[in-house]
Amino acid sequence: MSTGYVASFEIDGRPIELLMPVTIMIEDGDEIIVAGKVKRGLFHALACNNLSNSVSGKGNSTATMVAGVIFTFIEIPFILVGIGVIFVASGIHYFVKGKNMCDL
């Protein structure tokens, strides 16, 4: 179990959702840069740089990558049963997501 902090806001009319493992420091009127992906019209920010107060942050990339690797290797034996394919794909997804966070 872990604690996360969510901030929902708009940039130029585009809805943004930012999930961080630490408190998010954004105030009304701050100039910020976000990096992430759009999914179903909502921009899911994986990293944020607040230019107004020089605070930046990103999601917990290491934990996401480790979880992806563990999940993938635990489920490989279950591929023969069929259900393992879904879980291996999920593990790979989380590993790639963690790697993308490292690159930000």
C-alpha cells in the first residue's frame, strides 16, 4: 500500500491529471510544464516542472519498473494456461511505463 497525491487542473483548456508520490506544489497562476500521455481525452502527467517556484517531480519510476519485472517473471509459467499472457503483458506495460518516467 502506498500514498499518492493527485492534482487535477487545466492548461489552455486541456484537462490534466497529475499523480505523484509526494505533495504536489502548484498554485493558481503558476507556470508549469508537464510530460505524459493523453488517454481518452485526459492528459495523464507523469512528470511536472513548476517554473514559478522551481519545484519538479515525477512518479516513482523505480518502483513501477521493479513491479513490472517481478509481475512478468512470476506469471511466465502461467502462459501455458493462457491467463499468464494477460499478466505478462501487464508486467511489460508497467516496466515500460517506469522506463518512460525515468526518461522524463
